[in-house]
Amino acid sequence: MKEARLIMGMPIEIEIVGPDVRAALDGAFAYLVGVDEQFSTYKETSEISRINRGELALADASPEMREVFAIGEKAKKETGGYFDIRRPDGSTDPSGVVKGWAIKNTAALVRAAGCENYFLNVGGDIAMNGKDAEGKEWSVGIRNPFKTDEIVKVVYPKGYGIATSGSYLRGDHIYNPHAPDEKLHDIVSITVIGPDVLAADLMATAAFAMGKRGIAFIENLSGFEGYAIDAEGTATLTSGFGEYLKTKAVDK
């Protein structure tokens, strides 16, 4: 069963393969609605908005909020400050953590409901497991950022997480924390495959903020692969990315 809804300001598509999956599907969407209510910086009543207004101290915030902040701080250290949930205006926007974190948690909820074959796509960041409705390996298309109805590569993530960061769909929503006034124009998209969707999303965001150096950053990360497209339309792949461009061998 496949269904798409607009939550967190972006299209969310969930497909769960198997009988009696309605409850699991509804539970997954309900969880994501709750995440949006808690973490959206656009909702005045959200927990993060209360923190940014000084009405709630982080020490008094929910365990989920403290977890997301901790993930953000860890990612900041791991990326040399290129991933940062704190904005130049002094506010905090944890959305760079929340999306991947929420997808990872949603996948865990789906598995806990007894569903092993699923595909979760939240604004282009994807978690998957098992097989599709035809019993085939899940695949993901990387879009041409200059012509978004065109697929330039078909990737088979083999159960790993995959995330794409770029400016071609959502505009300039990523910035370089080391030079916040500098427009990022060297690359237009970078797709990262990692151990899980949260890790892939964090590293994709940081790599995009690094500009042309981002793909080298991914190359040097153990357990990650990447595919970057620059402003001239040239694609650069990490050394192991090609392993995800072909399906697994069929067992005989």
C-alpha cells in the first residue's frame, strides 16, 4: 500500500508491502505529524518555537528535543562546523537533524508493527528495507537538478539510507556556517548513501555547505558514498558509489 501526504511542509510518500498494513501506514503518518507539531519553527506553539522565544530552557525540554540537539552538536564536531543547527541570527533550527531522525524513527515504528518491506521518502531523504511489491530490490532515481523530470542515475541503496541536499528544489536553505553571507553556488546537488538515513542526511547537508570540497569529504568518510553535480553539470562520484548503481546478484 502506497500513500502520499503533505507534512512538515514537504511531500511524504510511504509504501508498505504486505497484508493488513493500514494501521502501520496510519501510525507512520501520525508520528510524522507529531514531529512537525513539536519541531516546526513555523508553528508558534511548537516546542522549538518556545525555546527560541526563551520560554523554555533546553534542560527542561522533552527528551526528544534534547536528543535532537545532542545529535546536532555531535554532527557539528564531526563536520568541522559545516553542519550547525544554530542560525546566524542566534536562533536554533534543528530541521537539518529532524528530517533524517524522524524518518529513521518512522522506519523503526513500521518494523515494530511487523512490516519488513517498506519505502519511506520524506522530501527526497529515503529509508527502505526488503523488497517492493513486485519482489524486486528498491531503487531510487537521482534527478537532474537542471531538468527535474529527468533521472540521471538509478541507485540501489541495498537497505542503506540515502539523502540528497541541494538548492534546485527548495532554494537556498543550506548555508556555510563559516561564511553565512556567502552564496553556495559551486554545486547544485549532492546525494549521499550512508549507514542510515539520518547519518546520510547530516553528511549530505555538511558536504553541500562545503561546496566543491564536499565530495572529497564524503570520500574520506568510512561507510559513506556520494554523487555530486556542480553548477556546470559535471558529476563527481566517490570511489565506491558505483557499487550502488547495479542490483545485487540473484541467488540461484
